[in-house]
Amino acid sequence: MKPESSSALVPSDQRNPVYQISTLQALVMGNFYGCLEVQDLLTHGNTGLGTFDAVDGELVVIDGHCYRIVKGGKAIEARPHDTTPFASVAFLDEETNDSLRFDALTSIDALRHALDEYLENRGPNNMYVMRVDGYFHFVAARTELRQQEPFKPFAEVLQTDEDRFRFNSIHGTLVCFYFPKYLDGVNTPGWHFHFIDDARKVGGHVFDLHLVSGRAIINKTDRFVLDLPHNRAFQEAALDQASKDEIRQIEQGAGD
């Protein structure tokens, strides 16, 4: 039997990657030390998500600007020298990517189902970055409060310092990343959603939603760039011992 034919890869300098600083395992285990400045993160992408030094709020990158989500869901534009211990970004533009329209998706599971159907034709083993601009009946979200050393595991942070809130009847954008299952631990497998409103005043990590209508722009990428921290906490961590349950808890939160 003849081997399946394949075309040569496009040179890497012509393919926009997903860029990531650190790994989710490190964050799970309490490595909250900022190791990359926001101004440097933004050279790698105009769309993204993550957190800040000492997990001082959720991080949202949209249209080339970086925002910190603080208590109550308030969004504040980050300063250039603010740092992140963990974030993923990519370049996303309307001209070179797919677009989809959504109507009446009444839960985050319904959105995931619609996106999984999209993946059936496009391939689940690549990475995807997406934004969904639309009108939401509600968005249920969270952020975290700043931690003090010695840092405890992220799951314990969620038990004591997770701040949840809900936005009703709001126009805004979901920033979404998809990572395949084989990257479990490097990042969250499946779809991960952050939200920010059109006025860039509120946002957070999304648990649930009701999308009335929206339009998505999606970029499929076959290239992943991972930078590792140089701090001692990363070098000495037994990252293979990071709990998969705790990794899932970062996505689902303490209350789910």
C-alpha cells in the first residue's frame, strides 16, 4: 500500500503560531511568578488569554490590547511592564480566517457542541484561536484575587479567592482557544473562553452564557511556540505530577 501523500509544510516564518509562556501544569502547582512583560507578550499576538503575576486577575488580549479583570469583573488595561506567569496569544484577523454565525446558543455547552461540529471538518488535532462578537442574554464569569507568597496550588486559590459575577444583556466578545487532547497539561484540552464587553469595562473567565446572536472569526494553526520560565520554581517543579482534576478545575472553577 502506498503511503498517504502530503504536501510540504509552509515555511514557519509564513505561518502564524499560537504562542504560549509557561505551562498549565506549572500554574496548577502554584508557579504564579510573572516571567514575561505584557509589552513583550503583545509582540506575539493580538488575541489571547491568561493571568497575571500572583494570579492577580484574569488576562484578556483583544485587538492588540491587554486587560486585567479585577474584583467584580472590572476590566483595566494592563501596563506595559505588568507581567504574566502564563498566557496564550495568537494573531487573528478577519481577512485570512474562517467566519461563522451563531444564533440562540443558550449555554456554553451548546457553543462547545457547535464548535466541535466545526472541528469535525477542520481537524481536532490542530490549535484554534477564535473571537465571537455578539449580544449575550447573560455571561457568567470569574476572576481571582491577588495571592501572597508562599503561593498555594491554584485549586486552593479557587476555594478561597475566586470571585464570580454575572453580566446581563450585554454586547461583547468571547476570546477562545482550542487545544487538542494530546496537549493536556501544557494547556487546557478543548475550548477555553474569556469575555470582555464592547466598552472594555468588564470581563472574566467564562463558565456559562446565553448567546443571542454572534459572529465568529476562527484561525486554525499547525504551529505552536512555547517559552519556558527561567525561575527556580519552574526548574524544580515535578510538572508530571500536576493533578488532571486540578487542571480541569482551573477551567470549571471551585463551585462546579
